Amino acid sequence: MINFNRLFYIGILLFSVAFLFIGNRIASQNMFEPEFEPMPVYSAVVIEITERDEEQLDFGWGYYVTSLRIFFDAQITSGELLDEIVHAEFHEISMMELPLKEVEEGDKVLLIYHEHIGTFFFMDYVRINYIWILGGIFFVLIVIFGRKKGFNSIIALGFVCMAIFVVFIPAILSGMNIYIMAAIICAYSIVATLLIVIGPNKKATSAMLGCLGGVVFAGILMMSMDSIMHLTGLVDSEARSLLNIPLENSINIRAIIFAGVIIGSTGAIMDVAMSISSSLWELRQADIASDFRSLFRSGIEIGKDILGTMLNTLILAYIGSSLSVILLLTANATSFVDLFNREMIIVEFLRALVGSFGMFLTIPLTAAICGWLYMRNEHKERYTH
């Protein structure tokens, strides 16, 4: 006997692979390529410190900095120079109040090679290895706790991340319409995640429709506020640097803000929709709610509890990620009026509020869809999943 759920699972995985492959081919057609070939970067291990030179530069009035140069030998651990021993230089200038992390024997570092100078220079410390270890432990715990759904959650997360990096980012660097691409990526993320994790059933369908409705509303609201508030998108130096990329159609910085808000909100909105859908399904299966009105009312009550914590999650996440910017602007602001009218601050408020509005609409929408779907043909499907 053919297992429909298994075939559907394989089908959605194949669809995701095709989406990534075809999407990347289309998005990368006119992708920006640097005019000059970037300098090669190698990972290496410091094997010996050969020289250390430290000098304090006094600029007067108690202001001075430390210039530190360290010469060392390192063994290359990647690339075409694998296992070769090279001589490299660490150079750092810092204020005295900030302690420097000097390179030491055994440190794993990144070296950049300046071909014209013929010298390797310290670029940064290798940190990704620790992320891989921490991520591996997290994934193992997810699989142990969530079993099959935990494993599927990891698969779905992988596809969503790849969709952003192999489709969305190349599309922007190819000069494609950012608004359309952001909508495609959000829709794919919602559909792929819920169908891979939950499967083709009423819970997933209800959450999917409720989430799509919330994201669409958030998108419309964001575009409206963008127009009303006359945003420029030039909120930081990185945004200004994007304008210097020599594309045939320059990058729309305002669209970047829109995409960041919508993509950032999708995860929280999806969480709210799935929580309500799953909770109402269990209520229906337990025969606690027997008609549309009772299911809808239960969904609203559940949504009220979810909304309070999810709002905190969304707003605190945005504030936390922008804490350095907020501190800098606060320290240099002349008044609260000056501070809270800076575009950097306004954009952060918009990120949190637009996502919150999306979640707010998702609650009644998902509850209504659940009430309608769960009660259809209930005498036939009451105990099916």
C-alpha cells in the first residue's frame, strides 16, 4: 500500500532542492562580480612567535593609543598552500582602555595575503569551529527531544537558510526586484517549513494560511509606513556602501529595509500561527470544543497568552541586536525628540511594531481558519491526523 505522507514528504524535499537549484541559476545570471580579484584568505595555526614590538603613541591631553606588532610563523591549514610554513604579521592599534588579544602559539587564525607586498597579515581568529560544535550539540538535542519532528525541523531550517543565501542574496546582487524576491522567500519559508515539519494535514494548512495572511498584512503595513514616513534606508555605513556597488540597476536601500522587516517577522508569525493551530487541533480531538464558535473563542484566548510573550520576544530581539547603535545614538543625542526621530531608531521601532501587527492579525485569522477546517466533515475525520 502506498504511503501518501511519505511520498508527499519526499516530494516537498525534491521541490525544495529544485527551488534552490533553479532559483540560484535564475538569481545568479547577472550577479555582481568584484572588479578586482579579492586577496586570498587562509586558515592557519600559529606555531612560533618570532618578534614582538609594542609602542605607545601619546597624542596629548591624556589621550594615547598602543601600537602593537607581532611577527610569527604559522602553518597553513587550508587552500593551495596547505601545510606550508609562512611568516606573518599581527598589527593592532587600540586605545589603552581596551585590552588587546595578542596572537599566541597554538591560536587558529585567518591570514590574508597581500600579493603586491608579498606578506601574510593577521586577519582574524578562527571562530566558526566553535559554532559548528555548539550547533552540532544543539541539533543532537533537538533530535533527541523532538525525534522525527526535531529532525524535520533541522531539515526545514537548512532549506530556509539556503534559500536566503543561494537565492535571495544573489537576486539582490543581480539587481532583481527586492520586494518580489522577499515575498517569494517568505512564502517558500512558510510552506516548506510547515509541510516538512508537520506534513499535509489540517494543522499545517491552517497555520500556513494564517501565517501567510499575517505576513501579507505586515508587508502592506510596512510599505505604507515607508511611504508615509519618507524613509531613505540609509541607516548605517553598510547601507551607504551598498549604493557603491556598480550594478546596472542600483540596489534599492528602502527595499532592503522592507525585506529585513518582513523576513525577520515571518518566523515569529509562523510560531504564533502554528501554536494556535496545534492547540485547537488537540482541543478538537479531545472533543473539548465541538463547534466553530467554541474553537474560535478558544483560539482567541490561546492567542492572548501567546501574544504577550511573543511581543516581548520580537521587540527584545530587535532591541538586543541593535543595542550598540542605540547606545551610540543615545550618547550623542541632544534630546529625546532628536533621539527618537533618528532613522536608525525609527527603523528598529518599525521592525518590532510591523511584526507585532502581523502577529496580532494572525491570531484571529488562524483561529477562524482552524474553526472552519476542523469542523468540516468532522464526523468522518474526527479521529484522523
